[in-house]
Amino acid sequence: MLNALLPHSGNAFRIGISGVPGVGKSTFIEALGLLLIERGERVAVLAVDPSSAVGGGSILGDKTRMERLSMDPRAFIRPSPSSGTLGGVADKTREAIRLCEAAGFTVVLVETVGVGQSEAAVAGMTDLFVLLQLPNAGDDLQAIKRGVTELADLIVVNKADLDADAATGARSQFVSALKIMGHRDQAWRPEVLQVSALDGTGMEEFWQAACRFREVQTSSGGFEQRRRAQDQSWMWERIEAGLRERFRRHPDVRAALTSLSDEVREGRVAASVAARRLLDLFN
Ligand code: GDP
């Protein structure tokens, strides 16, 4: 089905949205989603939250968090698939993006919690990666996590209504941090914006910045290049996951695995030797 739909997919603007719990992701997505459907866009909201398998509740499981958006027929909200590993969850979400596009959605928002590898996974499946931050985050250099900040195409300081001075301070901290960090795309200079998702201030400016990003990336070729690279690494990720699973299921490997890994644990066989022996059994 994915293959049949492939020619009809690819037309949406894929936007990843990340930030620590409580930063205002749901509030931001609801505000943005409502703004966009008023302009005739069709908005799908997906999520990557591998922790939901453990905690039992997905970040989007409780749809009341986006009460108005979830009730609008022009929007579609899907909770995070709660099946196991990050790789599996990310895989299902990538497929869901294609299905949403084929169904005619023009903007796909992919939400993720600001922890661990899930941010990198979402940055690896979207056109634009947005990092939400709190106004006091600038005081705390820990909040400027290098890895994820380098992935950010736009940084949004949310809750600017609470303390405008703090938000302005945080904004300039991020601007200077970005100057020394560099960015994965040559043509784009990440911007730092200030918004209040709660009262809607700055949401219009956010959308303008997102569209600016899309224009710059489209004319530089970065947009297509990113998507092509993403498809390639998606394929390799699936190949590697599939190989690992087949390897573990292989009868000869299974027969030898327990004793060899015991021997490695006890220091009787070098790990690299054990790995080579097991790989030789797998053909
Ligand atoms: P998430 O965990 O990142 O999805 O955060 P939520 O969207 O659930 O927001 C967490 C809390 O912050 C809620 O009580 C929101 O009402 C509040 N909040 C979100 N955005 C803003 C904002 O711009 N200003 C203020 N004052 N509160 C906000």
C-alpha cells in the first residue's frame, strides 16, 4: 500500500517539534494547527514517544490536550504508536507521514519529547526541526544541549507572556550559542523566535519564519537533499534492524549464542572473536 501511495505522497511540509515536558508543545501545536486550518491547510499531528510503551500513556494519548484542534474535521491527531523500540516507533511514524500526505494533509507536525534519541529520530524524518525552550532556559547552559541545538532549524522561546525580559534574554543567549555551533545546512541560518503559545502572540511570525525556511531550502536544493538523505538512512536503518532480528533468530546462532556470550562475560573469549564466530554461523 505504501508503494502504491508513494506517488501521491511527499507534498506536505513536515515539521518536527521538540522540547522538554511542560515547555508547551501541545499548546503550541494546537495554536499553530488552528492558525493553519483557518488558512486552508489540512493539518496532521503525529508523535514519536517510545516511552509511552513503558509509561502506558502516550504524549498524544490524551487528546483533550488539544481539545479544539482534535475536534476540527480538518485536523487529524494520532497518538504515538506504543510498540516497543524507538526504531519501531520511528518507522511507523515515517510510514504514517506518507499516508497522511497521500490523504491530502498539507502540513504534518511530528511531536516528540525532549529526551534521548527520539529528537534525532524526528529531525531525521522532517523538513524543519523546531526546538521549544523556556524563557529561563538561557540561564542554564545545560539547557543548551549541543547535539539537539545543532539539529534545530528554528528555536522558539515559548511562554514569553510570563516574563518578557527573561524571554528576550533567553533569545539572545540562544542567538550567541547558535553562532558558535554552526548548522547542518549551509544555506540556512537558524532563527530564534519568541512566542506565547497560550495567547497566540508570535505564532504568525513563527509561521512566516517556517515559510522562509522552506523557500531558502527549496531554492538552495537543501530541501530535496535532506529528504533524499532521510530516505536513504531510513532504508539502511530498516536493513540493519532486519538483519539483527534475522541474526538472533538464526538456528545456528541461537544454539551458540548463550555459551559464547557467557564466555565473553567470564573473560575466556575476546568479544571480537566471539562476534566473528557468530557471524560466521549466520549465512
Ligand atoms: P508539553 O508537555 O510540552 O506538551 O506542554 P503543554 O502544552 O501541556 O503545556 C504545559 C503547561 O504550560 C500548560 O499548563 C500550558 O497551559 C502552559 N503553557 C503552554 N504554553 C504557554 C504559554 O505560552 N504561556 C503560558 N503562560 N503558559 C503556557
